[in-house]
Amino acid sequence: MQHQELIGAIECMLFVAGEPVPVLELQRVLDITDLELNALLRELQAGYAANARGIRLSVTAETAQLQSNGAYAQYVEQLLQPAQQRTFSQSLLETLAVVAYKQPVTRADMEAVRGVRCEYAVSQLVKLNMIQPIGRKEAVGRPVLYGTTDAFLRQFGIGTIAELPNYEAYSKGEEPGLEALTV
Amino acid sequence: MPYHVHIQQFDGPLDLLLHLIERAEVDIKDIFVSEITREYLAYMDELEGLDMDTASEFLAMAATLLYIKSRQLLPRPPREQPEEEDPEALLIRQLHEYKAFKRAGEELRQLNEAMQGIFTRLPEDVILPPQEVTLSGATMQELYQSFFTLLHTQPDEQLANPLHQVRQDAYTVRVQIAKIRQLFADKRELAFEDLFGPHPARMEIIVTFMALLEMIGHGEIHLSQPAPFAPIRLRARSLAQEDDDADYMDEYPE
């Protein structure tokens, strides 16, 4: 297939699918390598971003999806009444932040940071598909380890965990701007 | 007088401690040099408003604070386990980490808000080709016959009134009740069908039924049906007079 046709094919499939499409599926259909697909996705993404297009492309390690350009949200809302997006409570967000920046973590790790029980928060975040169990810690009781999901990346508009704000600082448990604590 | 935040507003003891520290405008590391412990303990009076689990978490922290404070006041015994972390240092580190992740949570919230205007499409409905329907157990003749019968039992349609006039209700419960009472003047017992003429209008049937319900409710008549689907019979019990004060269900109360 010609280069331009490949781009068009990806665009077409993503448009019709609507939902996030696993990149492995795109690879399978187009019969190309992951490196080739990645390059094509980046090109498509850059193409949308460069002009004042109404469409954006979201790419994560697992999926790709066409999204609307938030700059035009007011027009969408006047035309249709789109379903309101999800908002989270502050304590859910703090628990989620612990998982996002320090993953993989156990529930006990979350509780150590927040100083409160996290059972409810964990079950809520799992239900909302923001975190998922990703294994067990080899320690007494073999507690479950949690990490974030692909849906988490899409919900917060990032492509990878490293794109989280101040990732370096928070993942070491420091406030950004402060020197590392020596205790 | 600074606004007092109740203990229920806090997400646990670390949240409360951080609030007290920020309000006192001291560094986290100076927590034990200030009045924070005393202020924290004052909050213990509010524990009654909390559930047991949450209250116990606040209490455990109170105990920790007191323990650390007491170590400052009393001469230190030689440490049995030297590698054990100093509880004061541990708490200070915890507070720093908690503060960091509180802020991280706020950053996540901003990320989420930035996504508020961004939408995705729902998947296309896949339209299936029309199904072939195969009929069994019916011949063409039978099908035609049932259709023909159905067609002829349809009542004649009334011509739609091109002009819509708002009229007073042609039938009211009050009027129907009066009519029913009138019918009972001659007989003690009536059949349901006796209440109507040969071609009753739909509204007449509905309002008459409502009238019957009112009369049953007031004990004026008695309804009976000897067998399922048998004709309904009405019997007078204690018929009332025309009553101006009574409010019937299709009238507004005065």
C-alpha cells in the first residue's frame, strides 16, 4: 500500500470504530510492524495538531482513538448535548495520584501515604476502570499490586505515564521544586 | 476569629495535621516546636461525629503525637533497636509525602478538566440486511381471510376535526353521578350496560366509570360480578342527594 493510503486507511478505521482501537489490531489489518504503525500514527497525529482541525488523535501504548479538539467544545455543546464527562472527588484523585506516580503499589502503600483506609477508594477506582490489579507483591499475605489502565491515560489526556506532570518529582514522593529530603 | 473546619471535612489525620500546620504558617519540620499537637488534640472532642474506623485513625495519630512529644520532654533511654526510624522523622516524612500527593491529585484534576471539552464518537450502528421471514402453518387463503375480517370489523373512523376548539368537558363526574342516581330511582338493580346508550362516546364511558368509583367510594352503590367476564351488576346502597360541597375527582377543590 502506498504511504498516503496507509494513513487514509488508519484514519478510516479509527473514524468508523469510534471506540479506542487496539494498535495490535491496526497492525494486523494493515500487515505492518509496530514501528511502522507508530510512525504513521505520529504523522497522523501531527497532521491534525498542526492545523486548526476539529479532530485530534490520541495514542497510547495500547490503543489509538480519534477525539474532538477541545477548542471547539462550545460549538459541540450548542449543537448537541453531549454526555457530561466524569469528574472525580479530591480524595479519589489523591489515591489515584499515588497509584499513577508510584505504581505498582499495594493498598497498604496507598494507605501509608494518605494516612487513611483506602479500601473504598480502591474499589471505586477499579470499578471506574482507572486502576487494575497487575500482580502480587512477594511479601507476607501476597497483597495485590495495582497500576493504572489504558482508560486512565485517555481520561487524563496523556499518552504515557511519563507524561504526568512533574513525574520525576512525584514518583520519588517529593514536592516538585523541593530538594530531596534527607532524614 | 478564624473559620473552624469540622473534623468531618478532613480526609484523615494527615489532612488535619497539614491544615493546622498551614494555618499556623510553620514548616512541617517545626511541627513539634509549635502548638500543633495541642490544636490537634482539641479536635479529639469532635470524634463522636465520626464512624468507628475513621475515629480510630484520628485517635491513633493523637497517640503518636503524644508519644513523640513525650520523647522530647523526657530523657531518652538508650535505643534497643538503633535501626528503628525516629517516630518524629517518620511523621515529618509522611507529612511531606502526603502534601506532595495532595498536590499531585490537584494536578490530575486539572488534567481531567482539560479533557472536559473533548469528545469521542460512538461506534456506527451496523445496519443488518432485511431478514427473510418464513411463515409456517398458514396458507395464502387463510391469511387473506383474516385480513379481510379484520378490515371489516374496524369501526368507521371519525373525520378529524380540522379546527381544534377548546370546549368545556362534555361529560363530568358530577353530571354522570346525577344520571346514575336518576336511573336508580326506578330500579334497585342495574346492569352496567344500562348506564349507556347504544353508541356511547369514549369519554362518556370513562367519566361514567369514574362516577361509579366515586359512588362506590362513598358507599352509595355496590358492584358485583357473579363470574369472571359475567355482566357487572350495580345495586343501590344508600344513594345520596345532589351535594354541592362534595369535590369529585375531575373538579378542583374550592
